[in-house]
Amino acid sequence: MSILIDRNTKVVVQGITGREGSFHTGQMLEYGTQIVAGVTPGKGDTRDAYGIAIFNTVKEAVAATGANASIIFVPAKFNTADSILEANEAGLDVIVAITEGVPTRDMIEAVRIVKMGKARLIGPNCPGLISPGLCKMGIMPGNIFTPGPVGMVSRSGTLTYEIVDELTRAGLGQTTCVGIGGDPIIGTTFIDVLPLFEADPETKAVVFVGEIGGSDEEIAAEYIKTKMTKPVVGFISGRTAPPGKRMGHAGAIISGKTGTPQAKVDALLAAGVAVADTTHDIPELVKKALGL
Amino acid sequence: MKLHEYQGKELLAKYGVEIPGNAGIAETPEQARDAVARLGGKGVLKAQAHTGGRGKAGGIKVAGSPEEAETLARQMIGMILKTHQVPQGLRVEKLLIEEPITIEKEFYIGVVPDRATQRNVLIVSAMGGMDIEAVAEEHPEAIAKLPVDPLIGVRDYQLRQVCYEANLPDHLILQAAAFLRKLYTAYMEADASLAEINPLAVTKDGRLLAADAKFSIDDNALFRHPEFAAFKEESEEDPIEAEAHRRGLAYVRLGGYIGVIGNGAGLVMATIDEVARAGGKAANFLDIGGGAKADVVHNALELVLSDPNVKGVMFNIFGGITRGDEVAKGIIEGTRTLDIRVPMVVRLAGTNAAEGAALLEKTSLIPAETMAEAAEKIVALTK
């Protein structure tokens, strides 16, 4: 099994005619994802290069195709938060916002509204998620993933690829990998994903990848300590980052005493998490946790 | 983007917030003298630099006459202001010249987005005029918070309530609540990511004044705020960081001697950690982003090499959207056109890594299989 997305996930692509949207539609199709529709206002009743039907609104796309998930590539200047709300109102189960650069004010409002309903929003500014062999809703290179017992949740994109690559080479496949994104206000945080892995019978261990900034890792550590029975292996990037400097991600900044790597590592260790010093150590720690 | 005090006060004034009278900005001692003369012969000279703790560091001075203002300004303009927040110091280029005010009491009010509640939070404290983080640490009970539901907004009773909870004096509650509303409105409409008035001054005659103003604007929202374009000043930034900004590269100078270039913020951070583990010190953080083409790589390399402390460069690329052969082309192009006298270690993985490695074979670049191996190699080569 997997979490959030599987073979039956029917995906609509919002912003399908843009450069990123069209490229990744091709990549996702190649991976085997069921892309059933695209949405670009003004381009309804046409088809994209892969023959995918394009609609003017998400509502129409859902009515015509039975889509239950959406992936959003709509650029920030075209009001990404509005696209998220459109997907939300269309009754989808999973909404993935890949777009980077969405204003915080818009996300505070959008996240508040989405949380009133049933939809699970992932992102924005994230690589998306993948259930290897079943469905890819994201921009990650599909070939490095392989099915297996490890669940993964991460704030970073390429660092996730690095770690997944090491896991796969070590013979450790994945149930689902979720990239939650590097922005301060995101639809899904660690503590939204961890219970799903805890409940998923096929996930036997979880790899948790955090970074400096905020206190989401500490909050997750509390959850792991009190609620999780499955083993967790953790990694925190930015261990040597200086305070006050924003390291690429809007959320990755140590300000004052919050967001320091040491506090995060300490919280994870106290929760019984095996914390890896380098990405290279992660497969060994996972094997140990699985008794392999 | 951080605003200077004078810019923040300009913004607040538009929302009806009371600020001390001022005679504008002085960039020369003569301007400071004339400004103080316009204020009637007495004035406060305030260094405009993006840091707290300016007073203690000598960045705020009181002049009793226009002549004294000129003398003080001569010392202050061009000084490197070193504070506890920015120990390496910031160069002062502008002074805000304000009317002196007599402060009876100092409060703190601010607004920030809170990740945990996913809301904007208003913060009020009767302990103003000092570092709010220190107050939060030592007197957490002296800080009152109001998380704002974005769909409901702020209600007057909530504003009164948070002021009462902060133990502001009874007779100032209504005034403070009105002040908070103006601050919150300015924060929201400006797409700010921080708004702080510290101190919020109570004058002898019982008025509330924004004695200082600290604003940051959400960089992601700048595209819809052309009015802030004029506020952008690069002079205070590190010159290489300023150049990176112009080139649209995510670069942070870190002070070490190993240049680091990679794709993806998390991966670059982990690479810097790996360099430290191997016994080295990174000169910079540089994320070339997703899908970076050869010209971007060339541009990034040129920037990193412009730091005279750089004794070697490490590339760490995990291809997803970014293709290994494109990155290799950029590096090769860079070695042809730039004067490179330092060793460079290149680690390519993921999409088209093999094609990239083949291109690099005939060059002097040193290949590495893994991130750890690359870090060890570059550290050994720069010892």
C-alpha cells in the first residue's frame, strides 16, 4: 500500500500549457500516472501535446473525468493561491502545489480555507509526492525510486533525491515519499504525514528529513515520542548554517533561538529517532531499524 | 526585503500612525546641520542600518545645536556600526533627523506570521525598548499574543483584550488598541513578513508614538508592490551578495574558503555541512535552482570565484529537472572563459550524470562519485 496517492489516483494538471506544466505532464505520464485532464483558463476544448483534454475550470474537468487530485504549476504572478482554492472547491482529495514564490499572506488564507474541507494540500514550493510504481504527482526523477517498506517525508527537494538514491541502491524501496516544501506556511506539515505512515501497514520505517528554521521538527519529535510505534530515522540539513542568514528556502533561517539545528537534533534524539550525521549513514540506520 | 526605520515610519504615517516629527534624511554633515536647524536647533541623529541595538552601538546621538549635529554626523556617516545583532558591522550612509521626544514609558507591539498556528500573530508587551527575544526568554508572562483568523480578521474586543493581557495601563488601552489596528492594517496591505514598533513610546503628555519602526516585506509579494522598488538599497549588502541578487542567484556568503555550488537549497545546505565534517569551511551557499542551464552555471562559477578567499570549488548536482550534461557544459564553458587557478571537484548524480561525466573526462576537473567523497577531495586540495 501507499499513502495519499496510488494506482487509482486520477490527476488534473492546473497550468498544463505552461513550460513546467507541459514538461512534467509528459514525465508523469511516462511514469504511469493517470493524468485525466488539464486546466488552463481560455484554452478549454483543446488538447495538449499528449492528447490530454484541457478544460477552462477545474469544476468542468472533474465533472467530465472524475479526477480526484490536482497538481498545480500555475506561476505565482497568476495567483497560485486562487488555483489552490479552485481545486479545493472542486472537491478533490489531494492538491499538490509545485509553484514557488507564493506570497505568505495568500497562503495563510488558502491553508485556512483548505483545512475546513477534506482536501489534503501539499506545498507550495515542493517537489510533490510519489508512491513508487503506482503514481507520481511531482517533479522528482522517477527512476531513482523503487517500491518497498520505507516511508519518507522531507522539507527539501534535491536532498530527498540524494537520500532516496542511497536508499534504493541499498535495496531499500519506498511506500510513498512526500516533499512538503520549504515555505513557512504550507498545507501539510510533518505531523500531518507521520500519522498516515503510522497507519499504513506496508510502511515499516520512516525517514524524516528536516532543516533549520521554524519549529516543525520539534513538534514532529513530540508526535513521534508520544504516538509513533514505527522506527524513525532522521536527518537535519543546515547543521553548520550561521544564524540570521536565509539559506535559499524562505523557511530556512535561524532567528534568535528558534530554528537552530541543535534544538531539532536534540528533540529528535529525545524522541528515540536515530539521527544520521550525513545522508550516507541513513540506509544503514534504516536497515538496523528494520532488523536487516 | 528589510525597510529602514525612516521607510517604515513613512509607511506607518500613511496609515495614520503617530511618529515623532522629523526633518528627513541626511546623507552629509551639512544636511544634518540644516535639518536640525529646521527642527529648531535640537535633534536626534539616527543611523539607518538594518539592525537592532543601534543606541548602545553609538548609532543614535542627540545634538543640542546645528553645529553639534554637523560634528556628530561627520563621525556617524560612513561609520561601521557594530551591534550585538550584526557583529561584523554595517556601513551607515543615511541619518534620520528627528525631533527629540521625552519618553515616559516604552511598550512593544509587533506582527509576524507564525508557522505553528499558520496565522499572523499580534504581539504586545509592556516591556518595550529592549530585545523582545530576551523578554520572551526571561519574562514570557509579559508577552501577550493574538493569532488572527484570516477569514475573520481582527475585532476591536480582541485588540483590547490583548492589550489588557499585556498589562498596559488602563487609561492607554483604547489608544493602544487603535494603534495596533493601524499597525496590523499596514502590515497586511504591505504584504509584510515582520512589523515591529519597539519602543512604542508613551510621551509625558500621554500620547503614543512609534519611536522606532522595523518592517520586512515578503520577497514573494514584491511583484505586486511596485511602490517598494524605490526602497531597495543594495549598498548595505555584501558586494558579492548584491551582485548575486542582480544575477538572480541564491547566494549567501559564509566566510570560509571552499566555494560550494549545488542545486536545491536543502542539498546545498547538506553539502556545506559535509564540507565542515571533512574539516573544511564553506565560502558560500549557492543554489543554482532547478533546470539550470549552462549559462547559469557559468554565471554562478564566476560569482563564487569573485570571492578572493576561495581556494577551491565543489560542485554537487543531483539531477532531477537539472541535467548533468548541461551543468558539465557550463563548468567547461567557465573554465574556458574565466581565469581559474583553484582546484575544482565535481560530483554529478541523477539525470544525465553519465553524459556529464563523459564531458568532464578530458578536463582538469576532479570527479567524485558521492557528496562525501567530493567534500573530502576538495578539503584535501585546499589544505
